[in-house]
Amino acid sequence: RFAEDLDNDSTTFNPEYSHQIFGDDETVFGYKGLKIILYYNAGNLSTLFRIEYASKVSENFDCVEADDVESKIREIIPPGFCTNTDDFISLLEKEVNFKPFGTLLHTYSVHNKEAGENITYEIYKADMTCTGFREYHERLQTFLMWFIETASFIDVDDERWNYFLVFEKYNKDGATLFATVGYMTVYNYYVYPDKTRPRVSQMLILPPFQGEGHGAQLFETVHRYYISSPVVLDITAEDPSENYVKLRDFVLVKLCQDLPCFSPDKLMQGFSQDMVTEAQQKLKINKQHARRVYEILRLRVTDMGDAEQSRGYRLDIKRRLIGPYKKKQRDLAKMRRCLRPEELTNQMNQIDISMQHEQLEESFQQLVSDYRRIIERLAQA
């Protein structure tokens, strides 16, 4: 945002992953004092890239060759980046001309304790027809390689992609500027005969903004956007991370908690088809996600200090969790009919019933712990 940010450690952050660039060991060979400099302007994401090092092995004298760090990183960042700091700083003056792409969907504010004021954020929906967005997205997606373990670039020429972007509004010399906070990509799958199923592919909130609730704001805004479409069947996610699942749980419970089918008295009667139907029709939530919503909301209205209520909740959850174990038992019944005695003994040794009970209880306790955190966050929302 400012020229002095280049020398301010608080405005920089390190990657969580680098295996997609430097291999599984995440190491670089052949340098002493290696420093990879990769800076972005806050709004347009104009890029500064160069490498510095104290010394480098020489093929002539050491008979080995240093890793080509520069070419590896050039593979993921688009051309047109700066290598000179002065050139990069000069681009800051153009940031005042940068405006978010697409259509404004939602505006919200977050109180910043350090600044002692509310900061305004905006969420936009964009596509590749927006002037300059294709080039901006090429720069934006480079963050995925450093912060999502299994990231890959998408085919932006496929028109079924939707892009949702979060920006912070801030003031600089009396002008209003925008800083990139994060984004989400969603692919619209066709469902026979006339529906679509949006699937979240990538979601990233940049490290300086994490822990401030932007992920929940983005998720809920995107979900509400699709709820309004009559052709959308339900909304899913591609290979969701553990953190994403927790975020989804929080937002979906927040949306569902006021639906009549999730009233306290109906929650205590157990998971029902009415819950599945109402969640799908009103909020485009599928059966699996509706079940998790039910379990969280039922825990909220259950007195776990009451032996009868606690037992009822425990049995209800474990009946779902025990599914994979029952499958193993059915497989074992088939083995008894098909395997020789020595083969059956070997398989029996792998299916330890007492261990299954321990794993089941461990899964239940972990689930309740996760659910309690969501309930606590709901109480603070």
C-alpha cells in the first residue's frame, strides 16, 4: 500500500507450502543466504520478483549445479512483473485507479482494534468479460500455490466458472483505494435435466486478513447468491479441507437455525425428511450437510448433563458414525462363506471389535468438540 511497507516485516508473510514449486522436500540446493523476494501491490497485485543470495555454488569449481529458483517461480507468476524496486514503487501511484471487478454483492464492516475504527469490505462477483480481470486473476491465483496444499490453476476459458472477490476499502492521501483480501472460484456443473450444482473449487483469504471473519462473510454471500437462482439444485465443494468444513458448518447452521423444521422440539425428535426437504428447497443444502446442521443444532438444545438426553444424543450420532463399521461386518459375513479357515483368521485379526468401539468413541468426542466450537461462535455472531 505504501512504499515504506517494503521494509516493514509486519506487512509481509511467508508461504505455508512450497512443494509444488520446489518438490516434496521443499528445499533449494546451491545457495547461501538465499532470499526470494515476491511482493504484490495491495489492489491490482502488480508484482515485484527477484532473488538475492550471498553466494552460489559454481558448476566449474564445485562440479554441481544450483537449483534454478528463478525459472521455477517464473512458471507460476505471469510475465510483466518488476525486478527493480523503484519501478515497483512507481506503480503504487496507479493504485488509486484500481477498482474492483464485476458486480457488488455485499458490503460489511469489521472493527479494527489497532486502528480503533470500523473497516469496510466489499464482495464482488466477476467473470472473464470484465476488462482487465483475466490479467488480474493470473496474478491472484499465484497465491494458491503457496497456501493451498493441492492447488492447481483452472481453465479460465471455461465460461462455467464464477469468481467471487473480497476487497478492503482504505484511505490514502484523501482517496479511497481497494486492497485484495481473498477470493473463491465456483464451477457450475450440469444436473439432468435442467439444474446446476455449483461446486466450490478454491477459496483463499490472504494471511493478513485471516481470523477476522472474512471467510464466513464470503461463504455466506456466495451461498445466498446461489440460493436466489431457481436452476440451482444444491451447493457442494471439491475436496474440502478440515477448515473449510468447519466454516461451512458455521454458515449453514447460521442460515438454518430459524427454519421451522429445526425448532427445538423437532430437533429432539430426531433427523427427519422435513429437514432434508426444507433445507434443500429454501437454502439449497444437500442431505449430508443438512444432517450435520441437525447434529449441531440438536447438541445446542440438548442438556448433556441430563443422562437421558445425553444418551439419546450419543446414540443418534453413533448410529450415523457406525456405518463404515457395519460395512466391515457385512464384509466379514461374506468372508466366512468364501474364505478358507486360515484366510478368515487373518482377516479376523484385522477387525478388532474392541478397537472399533474405541475409534467410534474417539470420533464421537472429536465431533462434539468441533460442534461446541461452532455453537460458541454462533453465540458470538
